[in-house]
Amino acid sequence: MLPLNLILLYWNEKLYLIWKILISKLILTLGTREVLQTRMLLEIKLHKGNRVGGKNLHLQKGIIKKIDLKQVM
């Protein structure tokens, strides 16, 4: 049987690939601007506990600094 950490790593990579595919399909159907707004809002909700000073979000695949939704719109 595989160790638990290898199983979790494999599962995490699969979820990340599924997330990327869903985002790309949304871009094709909705357009880039709407998808970026939705993705930013989802990432803010998913990583709400990781705020630093209310402006920085530490995400799983990097850091987005000073998110301003007005720039996206």
C-alpha cells in the first residue's frame, strides 16, 4: 500500500488539474474578464484565513499581492 503522503500529493495534483481545466473552459465560454473576477473572488473565499494585513493572499501556487478588483474590471 502507498504511503499516505504520496496518495495526498497525487490527489492534490489531480484536483489542481481539474481546477485548471474548469478555469480554461470558463474562459472559453464567458470571456477572460468575468473569469478573472470569479477566480479572484473564489481564491479570496478559499484562502480567507491567510490574509496578511487584509491585502496580501498567500496562495498554494504563489503569492498575489494587493488584489484590486477594480484593475481586473
